[in-house]
Amino acid sequence: MFKSKLNKMVYGGDYYPEQWDKSIWEEDMRMFKKAGIDFLRINIFAWALNQRDEITYHFEWLDEVLDYVHGHGMKVCLGTSTGAHPAWMAKKYPDILRVEFDGSKRKFGGRHNSCPNSPTYRKYAAAIAGKLAARYKDHPALELWNISNEFGGACYCDLCEKQFRVWLKERYGTLENVNKAWNTTFWSHSFYDWDEIVAPNKLSEQWGERSTCFQGISLDYSRFNSDSILECYKLEYEAIKQEMPHAVITTNLMGAYKPLDYFKWGKYMDIISWDNYPSIDTPRSYTAMMHDLMRGLKDGKPWLLMEQTPSQQNWQAYNSLKRPGVMRLWSYQAVARGSDSVLFFQMRRSVGACEKFHGAVIEHVGHENTRVFREVSELGHELQKLGETTLDSLYKAKVGIVFDWENWWAVEYSSGPNFALKYVDEVHKYYKALYDQNIQADLIGIDTDLSKYDVVIAPVLYMVKEGYAQRIEEFVQKGGTFVTTFLSGIVNESDLVTLGGYPGELRKVLGIWAEEIDALAPEHTNQIVMKQRYGSLSGTYSCNLLYDLIHSEGADVIAEYGDDFYKGRPVVTVNSFGKGKAWYIASSPDDAFLNGFLKQVCAEKQIAPLLETAEGIEVTQREKDGKSFLFIMNHTKDEQSVELGGIQAIDLLSGEAVHQKMQLAPYGVAIIQKQ
């Protein structure tokens, strides 16, 4: 686990001194100190500067930088510089160049530009990571390692195609098993030699990101691509660990980034870090969900906010400024959900290339007399006063929401039943209903222990992997509440339909049979008509997208459809199973239904909101050494009054005693330590 020697939340971000004349460095240090910045992420994109050819390395500049920042009291996160390969390497070793989805081979340029199965890339990436570790393992400024930068993308070159066959042999053993898993008797696809298998791209099985002839092939290639890139990370990780066994190593992730199965990656990261870049209109609940997802990759342990912009991004169609106070608010939102850092990209705005208009602590004007610098400085000094108070504190939840990358791939590769179905959106609907009520939830993987939760929600659990249905049954049998939705229990992990009726292996615990699935455009709706009152739910609600036509096989029918030929058929059911309950929501309900439904589900398990607040007020809680810290955040542009329910506490940011009620300024934040 990363624990800063600064005994406080690290504050700073990406610094590129190699882009600037040394005469500017001293001014940078002066301004960093003025802003309370004490932590710099360096050497992220300097492979070409560090290595001029196969045998020539130049680290003298980096020696100078590390010594210089250390002399100014700074700690560093040292990058391995492998986020983009050098031009000489691409010219001399074309195997390093990726082939795109359409079959075109890349030339040198951009980043994320290396084939993950290139022997050249793997050799030299691991080599430079090892050389850096050998050189700097004892440097007093070094606290953290960052491998590469925002790993991603995919490659479809001949090397990857050949390695895909090796991966398949390791996964399935025989071609007979491959043919069975992919159902290759369909469309005369039976393979009789491993070399007959080709990568699924625009030249073969796929004609788009979500359109493929053979879901099993595309699904396995997604797994293979994620594993291939992970192997590249692991080579660098192992090279550093060989020199520094106790090194703390991470790589910066990107939230719900579809191509990489981050739950698998999390097992090989000493601490999770990620880059948070919401736009001005990103729902605050979605940003919160991404923080919770990243926390879930390491079983709830604290993580690092590695990048955010202090002002604006540069790659969106409309790159809005963060309004005054929003940078501070969003920084604390990350801390409230488990971050032990506040870091920015970038320290000083670049003079050229594609990130010259990306926000920075030091703007192009070059001095501290800017709104952005003032806000960064104010937050920096606030974090200094906060010290180590919240460091290593834990975010505890009794509700788990299942998020599975392989299920995501499978749902959206499926040719039907509804192209408008988006897995992350459906997960977010359920998450938002809890977020809006200040009920804490964890985002959990398929391998996460269910026993520490009272409620487990698995929206669109289309793919049920081997043994998971049994784990769900055991969870419910022992008293847990399980909630799932339409299009669940349909296929196994090869995307082969589980025969015998939907929802397949979940049929027993849910006590239903889904006979058919209707799919309509999102603008078409049906009604959820409550047969009996459930908590605050009564009357009629709206639903859309997909409509399972289900029969009860022992489950109680709580609500029925109100329209179409399946009017009067069940749409919401609950099945008593052992000591627990299993719910099935057969369509995609509106927010009003979900809010009332999940509030009651949680209430039955004695899970209550942290605070009852007005819309736009977010509340979370972290705990440490018997102390609890209540984060209260105002996401509105108006002053808000918050009822504290008789809490006697201290606001750690203002130092003021609070009880019963407090006022929050527009975009204001309070951290309440209960007494």
C-alpha cells in the first residue's frame, strides 16, 4: 500500500521539465511551493529522450531533475516512459507498429502505438523499466512508480493473430473445445487447424465495435487483447520488482474503459490509480460511480486520483472551464470515495502539440495571478491543514453492485435483442438510485466475496460464469437480498445460451421462467402497475427498452405490465429462498420506481441513508481507527441548508463545531468528524 513520507495527502501532478528551459525550473518550484504542491509525476513520455538506440541510454537529465526537485522538498512518482515508443524503434523494428481494426498498418506517431505482442516492444519496455529501477531505487525523492500511461487500444497484426492461437490453446486445450465454445457448426466455421483461426476485425468477423458474426470469437479476442496488454504491464512490473522488491507500483487507469478488464488488472497493481475527466454535463452520480468502481478493483482499499484537470480539457467538442469552486468540489468528491491523493494533469501548459490547450496549474501567462492558480493554492493549503487525518480511512458499504467487463463485452457484442441497450447505462441507473439517497454502495467484480454485503444488485447479468449462480444461491440462502434484471442468466462465458429456459442457472433462485423477450425503441414505454404496495411504491410507473414475458414458478408477483399483449403479466417479482429474497425486474424502470424500490430493499436490511438531503447534496463516509468522517458536498450553485440529525461534530475544513444543521456555500464542501 502506498503511504506518502509526507504524512499528508500528496498534492501535485504531471510535470514535464524536459519540455522547458532550465531557467524556468526555479520559477516552477517557487510557484509549486506557493500552491502547497509537494508531489510530481515525471518521466511519463520520455522514452525517446532516455534511449537513442538499442544500447545508448541517457538518464543524466533525469538525474538532474530528481536531484533538483528533491532539493526543493518534492517527492516523485517516476514513470517508466514507455507510453509512446521512439521513432527510431518504429523505423528499425516495424513489428512494433500496430494494425488497426480495418487492417491498415500504422506508421510512427501518436501514443498507445505499440503492438502488445511485439517482441521489440516487450524487450525494450522491460529493459528500460529495469534500468530506471536499478538507477533510482535508492533515490530519496522516489515514492511511487507509474508504468507507461493509460494503457489501451487493440492490435490485429499477424503477431497478435499468432499469439491469439497460443492463447486459445492455453484456454481450451484442443480445437474440438474451441469449435464447441464458438458453436462453429454455424455458417460452416469449423476449424481443423489452429492456423485457420484469424483475428476478428473488419476483414473477417466484425463490421463494427458492437457488430460481429461470432460473439464467441470476438469475446475471446477481447479477453486476449486485455490479457496481452496486461502482460506488457507485468513485464515492466517484474523488472522493477527485481531491483526494488518493496517498490509501490501502479499504472493510471481510465474508469469504465471498455477494452481492458480492470478487475483482472487490479490483482497486479500495488495501488489503484485513475484519471478522472468528466465534462461539464457528466452526471455527478456517474463520476461517483467511476470512483467507486476504481475502489472496487482492490477490494475497497484507498486509491489515488492520478490525473484531473485544474480547469479544462482539450479533446472534447466543447472544452468548458470548471466553474469557480468546482475543481475543489470534484477533488473532494474523489477523496470522499477513497482517494488518498489530489493530482493534476498538468503542472505547466505545453507550448505546442495537441495538449497545449489542456488546463494546467501554471497557465501560458506564466505567473500565479490567475483564478486557476489561486484555487489550486487554496486547496493545497487546505490539504496541508488536513494532514494525514483521512489517509488510509475506508469507505464501507453493505450494498454491492456487480460490474463485469466480460459481461459488458458479451452484452454489447450480442446481435439482439436491442441495440439501444448499454450495459454501463443500466448499471448506472441502479447506482444513481442509491447515490441520490446517500446510500453507500461498492462496485464489485464476479470474484468479490459476497458475504460482506446484505444486498447484491446485478443489472443485466447476461453472462453467468461457472459457479456464480451457486454463489448467488448461497448468498440468498443465508439471508442476503439479490436483485437482477431483464436479460439475465441467458448465456455462459462462451456466449452460448443456457438451454432449458431463461434465466438459465438463475431460474431456481429467482423462481421465474422468462418465455420471451420483447424489444422496442427507447421512446416506446410500458407501465409497471403495482399489485401491492411496497414501501412508498404504489400506482403506476414507466418502463422501456426490453420486456421479459415471465411466468412465476413460486415467486410473488409484485407488479404487472400495464399495456400491450402482455398486459397483466408479471414485471416485478420476489422469490423467498432460504433466509433471503431474490428480486427480478423484467424491464428497465424509471427513476421514480428505482428510487422507491431500492430505498425499501435497503430499509428491510437496516441500510439507511447517511443523511436525508436536498437534491444536489452528496454525502459519503470514510472510517479509520474508530473515527468516522462524513463528507458533505454541495453540487449546486446555490447555498444549501443540510440537516445533520443531531450530530455533534467538527468540520475539519473550517474548524468550526457543527450540530443539527449547517449551511453549505455554492459548490461547498464540509468534512465532519463525529464526536
